[in-house]
Amino acid sequence: MSRIPQPSPRPTVKTTLVPPSRSRAPSPSKPAASASSPRVRTKSVPKSPSKAIRRPPPVENEPPVPKITLSIKEAVALKRAEARKAISTSSSRVGLGNSAGFGDFENLEDADPVVAKKNEEETPELGRWSVKETIERARSTGAINLSSRSLPCIPSALFDIHLGVTPDPLKSVASEPPISSSTDTSSSSRRTGQREGPAWFEAQDLHVLKAWNNDIVEIQHEISLFGSLKTVDLHQNKIVLLPDTFADLTALTTLDLSHNSLTALPSNIFALPNLTIMNLSHNALSELSFGAPFPKSSSHKARNDTFSSGGFFGPVITRASSPLPRLSVLDASHNKLTASTIDHANLPPLMTKADLAANPLALGDSNSTPAFIRALSHLEHLKELRCETADIGDDAFPSNLSTSKSHCFPRLQILDMGETRATMEGLQSALSGLKQDITYDFTTEQPPEGTLRVSVGKKVVREAWEIETERRMKSRASKSVTDADSASGSSKTDIGQSNVDVVKEAWEIEAEQGLLTEGGRRRARAAAVMSAADTAAPLKSIPLIGHGRPPTPASTSQLSSSTSLTNPQYYHATTQTLTLPPLSAPTKSHARSFSLATPFSSAPSSQGKTDFTLPTPTLPLAAISAQSFAQTLKTLVLSNRKFDLCVSLPTTGKVLLPSLEELVLDGCGFGDQVSVTHRADTGTTTPPRSNDTLLPLLTRFFPSLRILDLSYNALTSASLQQDVLSSLILADSSNSRKGLRHLRLRGNRINDLDAFQGIADLFKGNRSVPDWKLEELDLRDNEISKLPAELGLLPLDVFLVDGNLFRIPQRRVWEREGTRGLLSWLRGRLE
């Protein structure tokens, strides 16, 4: 059988199908594949085993990886990390631009300018969130601010949304107002599919609660369920009593309950372990029982009292074992506290500031006041003690206070006893043994370490350079006396040779005459006025004073405030205008260049300082009414006069300056009450003083007033009563009042307009009121939280409200349409 030779076999080749788009061009050394067959990529066996890609063989029946179970805390942390990562990724994507080509827009609809403008108008930043939306947002932030919303109580929705608890109804609130409104921007700003509240892993415990400037009378006892609260601000409300459970907020560090109607506090509130700042001012508290939560038999050194309230699942409350162990600042001013009702045996040990101003401390037991001051002197960290206008005297500071073996006020820096019965002599004898350097000069600067500043009587603010100059003058005088005593044995010829005239500077002459301090200048003015009243010498007989030097005592006694006001630099006869210079130092110029004199419009005369005898009261009506031009004066400008905030009046006369039409009192620092000084006809240098309300005082003395400028003062809503404003603004033929046309109250502390709302009721049903003359009302830069809709009835030409707290209406209402648009918008709210 013949053998037929077979062809030799070809080498083995691996073939891999490759898509046409990814195939490579055929190698020139190999023939190209036919068009009908698909293109293939050949891969030969590697020549060297070291370059071969060896894959591990698949393992059959491989056991699965066990899944790790996470705890609840770890799951919450993981979810929060994923949420933060998603937020950061989206923000970085917006910052770098969208890869799809639309930039910051999600789609073409967002790029439409009409739709974008509509979305911009619906954003909540242009308005204020509703109460419901504010409560819901607090779940993510842990802080809530419900201030200036006229709330009768803390909303029940706060407990429902945050805790799922419905509080018990309050006796003072028949029905709560709705917490959302159709006019709120929050409901319309939500897009479709947006989550109403935060996810369960994003929720925060509430730690800040602010509800100041409302009408809250009582607080729900369920407030204790917010155990994480650290800051509670409820000032400017009407709270009468706190629930006992309020003291269960053991995490509190800051508590502000000022300007309320509290008469008592829960006893356990003095066992809060973390409270640092406590403000109880402007209430009606009659006692501070620091040791009430602690039995007298038990020691304060025992461990903290820990217990659970509300059953097995209730929160654990840890109280302090001593009264307020971390309290640093206590403000209990303007209450009804006496030294006998303050538990001075259990004062907080770490207290650094204590304010007990305007309290009847010495009322009742006379022996308790020295014991109270002695207990305060043992506080090692006390730096400020303020008892201004309190009922306290020298008997509260025993003579052996600083000579005792224990430390007495070891770190005290400020002791404010202004306008009390305490005297400088009594305090000097009581505090003579202190290790600090004691000064009685009142300045606005913080005293240095190791110095105690004591304020007694009426405060006269002096600058630091004045105190330093006076100290140097005293040291120079004492040194000259010492040198004179040491040279008493010298010959008379040496003394005769040294008797040479020395040219002194103006400030040296003022120092020798006692005019360097403000007190000395005021005494010199008072002496000059009294001397001028006794002697009727004409002004032409006054000897001239050298330019640049102050008047001598002889020439000063002949000057009077009545004659100095007729100077052309103050009184302009053509326009019937009197302008007195400011009595406060300029803020930008150097303190040494400060002068009370108004610069002359012309060359200075040889008379020199004619402002020396100008009256210092802010409104010196006693001096102005004595002028020859008083009956015809039209304009009186008294700007920035803050040296002596009082009004001086003559002893007789009801109507002063009957022709005055414009009064400017801007920047004077006037409050609701003003100190009134009646000029005494007797020989006393200190005229009697009394307090009076400012606006009725101006109404009574200026019947022809048309323009009143009280901008940048300290007036509050308490002075704007409806009857007071009616008598000031409306014309009255029986009292010869012409009616006010311009009222400027910019830059004060007004927070509501209830009085203007009452006046606006006159225009309900009346097109015009004949006695109404007001054309301009300026209320800019105040603290007004709400514009009553009734103000739209007032026929005003100019109504300015910029710089206040209210958010409705929005600014664009009056920026586009002016006063008429704003009044029209307010009238629309009535309809």
C-alpha cells in the first residue's frame, strides 16, 4: 500500500474577532483578509515565558465574603458623610461649570430669564420665613429665632415638629394664631419633589432658642424636654412666672430674661451646673435665694444630684451641688432686691461681674447691707461691682472692711456707686487697706491691672490726657514746694535774681486757675453767672483779654452768658437763628486740640475766648429766654451738645420762645426722661433738679414749633404715647399751637408705632383732619419690627423708614414708587 505524503501542519494561531471600528491595518508581511470575511487580529504565542501574562485559574465554589453589620450610630455617621460628600460634589460642579454646556442651569427652563426672575422673587431671603418654616429649618441647624413676631406663647408646633409632643394648653392663651400664611414666601419657594424637612440622620437637637420682643406671658412646662438647650433669650416679653421644669435645662450656659414681669424664680434654677451668663434685669424680683435648692444639713461638697424624671425612659437630669458653680456674669439691676433678701451666704464663687443697680438694697434690715458687702468682698474673681442709683450709703461699707484678715476685693477693678448716698470720704476710709491703687477719676477706658476705679456721685467723663496732665501738675507743684523748703536757707539776693517774668502757656494758666478739669470749668462758669447777675456792669466796661489766653478771675466775673449769646458767631439777626457750638469732643481730631469755641468766620477779635461763659446745659432755655431776641427767635440749633444733658428753665413763665418755628436737637443723647434744672434766684450755686418727660416739655414751651429734629438720640416707644403725639403734632387754637409739619426721629430706639397707629384712626371715614399739618415723618435707623397698615391713612408727603428691622413690605416698594407707593401698599393691607 503506497504511502501518500500529507502536508505539514501549520502552527497554531489564536484568532480574536475585533469590531471594524477598532481593527488595525493589516501587516505588510501578511496577506490581507478577503472582503467577505471579517477582520481578525492575530495574537501569537509569546516567545519567552517571562513576558507571558499568566492569569490565575478560576477557583470553583469560592466562599462568599461575610457582610459586616453596622450599628445604628455607625449607620447615621455613614449617611451623614454621604450627604456631605454629595453637597460638596454638587457645589464643586457648579463652581467648575456643567459639562453638559449649560453652566449653572439645570435645564433650559432655568436659563430662561423670565423664569429665573420669578424664582428670584420667590426666594425666602427677600422676605421672612413663616413660623412653621422657621421651626422646620431649625431641625437642620439646631437654632431657632422667633423674635418680633407678636407671639402670645412659644408655638406648640415647635414641640410637635421637634419632639412629637403636644403641650398642654396655657391659661393665658385661648387660641394660638396660625403659624403659616398664604402671603409667606416659604410655601411657594419649594419646588416639586423637594423634601419638607431634613432626613432622620441630618436632624439636630435644639440648642439655641430666641423668642425676644414678643407677647409671651407664660411658658409651657414641656420646655424641659429640650434638654440640649444652651442659649435661651426671652427678653422683652411679658413673662410673669416660669414653670418649675424650666430648671431642668441643665445644659444652659446663657439665659436672658430681662425686661419681663417676673416676681419669682424656680428654686432649682440656682442649681444649673453650666450657667455662665444670667440676665434678670428690669423685672420685679424681690429675692435671690441661691441656697434654696440645697438642704442646710447637706454639704455643698457632695457629689452632683443625679436623678431621672418621667419614669424609666425619662431624661437624666444632673444638678449642681453648689449654687451656680460656673456663673460669671449676673445682671439683676432694676428689680426690687434688698440686701436681706439676697442669700449672700451662698453667692456664686466664680462671679466676675455683678450689676445690682437701681435696687433698694438698704431697705429693711440695716445690718444686712454691711454683711452683704462683706460677702461680696470675699469673692476672689469679682472684677466689676455696679450699684449705680441703688439705695445704699456709707453705712454699707464698714470701716474695718479692708483691715480684716481675709482678702477684701482682691481683683476688683470697677466699683460703681454713682448717684447713691455713698460719699468719697466714706469709701476712702473703708477701702484704704486694699492692695490696689484707687482712683476716683471716671473715664471710658478699662482700668489697668492692679487699679481700682471708684465712681461716686454724678459721673463727669474725663479723657486720659486730662487726668495725666493734672497728675503732672500736682507732682510739679509738690516738687516746687519741696525745692522751696530745701532752699529756705539761701540768701535773699539769690531770690531777687530769680524773680524774672516767665511767659506761661495757656494750659499752664488754666491749670493754675483750676480750669484744667471739666469740674473746675463748670464751677468757674457758675461763679461768672452769679457774679454777672449781682453786678449789672455793661459789656463795654469789661477789660480786654489777651488773645490765646483764658480770662482772669477778675474778668471772668464780669462776663455773663446773657451777653455772650448776642455774639454774631452764635446769633444771626437776619435769619433770627441762634446756633450754639457742640459740647462734645470731635471723634477724628486729636484730643488735645479740642475746644468748645466755634471757629470765627472772620479774623479773631482781641477779646479771645468768648465761649468761656457759654451755658453748658444741652437746652439752656433760662439763658436764651433772657436775651433781647427771645421773643422773635425763629430757629434754634443745638447739635451734639452732650456735656450736661439737662434743660435749664427760669423759675417763672410757661411759654418760652413763643415765635420759635425750628428746633434742632440732633445727636444730644436725650432719652425719654430729661433732667430739668430750675434757675435759682438765691445765692446757691447748685440749682434744684427734677426729671420730666421730654416731648410734653417741648410741647408746652414752644407753641409755634413747625420743625422738630430729634435725630440720633435715645428715645424709645415709651415716650411716643398717643396723647403726647397728638398734642405735639396737631394744631390747637385754644393753646395757640400751629401744628407740626416736620418730625425727624432718625437713629433712635423706637421699636413699635402703636401711637401713630392710634392717630391714624382719626382718618378712618374722614378725608381730611383740619388740625393735621404734618408733611414729613422720618423714622429711619430705628428698631421698628412691624409697620401697621393704618399708617397708610396718614396724608404724608415724605415717609422715611429705611434701616429698620421689619421685612414686610420689601424695600423695593418705596424705592420704586416712593412715599406714595408705600402708603398705598399699607392701605391695601387694610382692604
